[in-house]
Amino acid sequence: MIIKIKIRVIRAVLFVALAFMTACSNYKTIPDKTLTNIFKEVFIANAYIMQKQGLQPARDSLDVYRPILDQYGYSVRDLEYTLANFSKRKSVKLSDVVDRAFRELEAEESEIRYRASMLDSLDARAQRAYSDYIVRDSSIVVRTVRDTSLLRIAVPVREGIYEIGYHYLVDSTDQNRQLRTTFELSDADGKVTGTQTSWMTSRRRSRVDQTVNPVPGDSLLTIRFANYSDELTRPNLKIDSVNIIYKPYVRAAHDSLDRIILPYRKTLSAWQ
């Protein structure tokens, strides 16, 4: 994002500089390092304005930057005076300060992205550590009416994430229509608290990936593959590679790790 707005922001800074080239007195010159830091915060403010409101930086928008300048102990007039005086300097150009600010912002952005990726990796590892296969690589073949009793799977659940995946093939000889699979959550009293539906196609092997999120109070997940009616004709259905995986929420996974790691740390500290 920083690279995309760079040209537009440089133009905005130069606009401010040109607009206030008039000589000023009794104003403070902002040191280059401090000006770099101010520019960094101004650029972030500009990016926010452009993204959220579609505004172009202009003279009226300087009030947005006033709190930034106040934080560093300078005024808008000090900024105008400093920018105007860059035309008299030969050792350092305004573009040098702008480029330095962008380089530092890009470095900081890279560091933040790296840290975010590390946190994401830690979250994923914590979840994997406490994930559990409820059903693994199961298959169901339905060729007779009696076989349809196999199309119901019920598993106890707790709060978290249940990832359900499978393949199915409704054969062309199966004349039953409008087949669907339902994923139903219910509480301890048998009251249905949530239902999700996946419609089925025929004549080609298809893949389904469904996520179900039980909440506190839910106790049972019931999966009903292919809702054959009581007046069904001869079925011909195969479901394979059925996997149901439980994953805790990230916070719960970290809490579980803490319960293991913290006692270990306390024991280690006692030995030191």
C-alpha cells in the first residue's frame, strides 16, 4: 500500500511546499530526522484519507496533521517555514527526506507483515496441536433401501470448529431427485439449534467441504446424507473419503498450550 500512494503523497508534499514559499520569520526549523518522522505519520494519515474518503491532500486538510505536529512540538507554520527553506539548501533536498520517510515506512511495514505471519503460524500450530479426527476416511455405499440407514452420522460436539469433507457420486441409475445433505446441530434436550444444507448433483463425482461451528449448549452434530424420501426408488449412491476434523478456536488452543507450558516454566524456575 505504501508504494502505491508514494507518487500521490510526494505531489501533495511538494504542493504544500510551493504553496508556502513566502518568507516567514520567528518560526522554528524542524530538524531533518524529526521531519522524517512527521512525514511518516502524515503519509499514513494521507493514505487513510485517500482510502476512506477519496480526498486529495490539500491546504484545508492540514488540520488533520495538526495533532501530529503538536506531538512533536511544532506548528503548521513551522512546517510551512521548514518546507519553504528547502529551496535554499544544497546539501539536502526535500525529496531526500521524503524518500527516507518512505524507506523507513516500507521497512516497518515489512517487519509488521513478518510478525503477523509468525503470529498466524503460531495460531495455526496451536490449532493443529489440539485438532482431532472425529471420522477419518470413511465410506458409505448405498445400493438398496436398507442401505439408506447408513446415511446418518451423529457425533457429540463441543464449542469449536468442525471441518467436514467428503466426495460423493449419485449414479445415473439413481432416479431420486432433489437430494441434499443436512448438517444439524442440537442441544442436550434434542432441540435443533442450527441447520446447514448442501444440495447434491448427479452423474459426476463431487467434493463437499463444510464448516460447522457449535456454540455453548450444542451437544450433537447430525449429518444426513441424501435425504431420500419414504417413496424412494432404488438408490445408487457412493460417499467416500469422509473426514470430520475438530479444531478449537485459536484462544482455546493457546489456553491449552499455556496450561502445559506454564507449569513447566514454574518447575524450571524452581530449579534455577
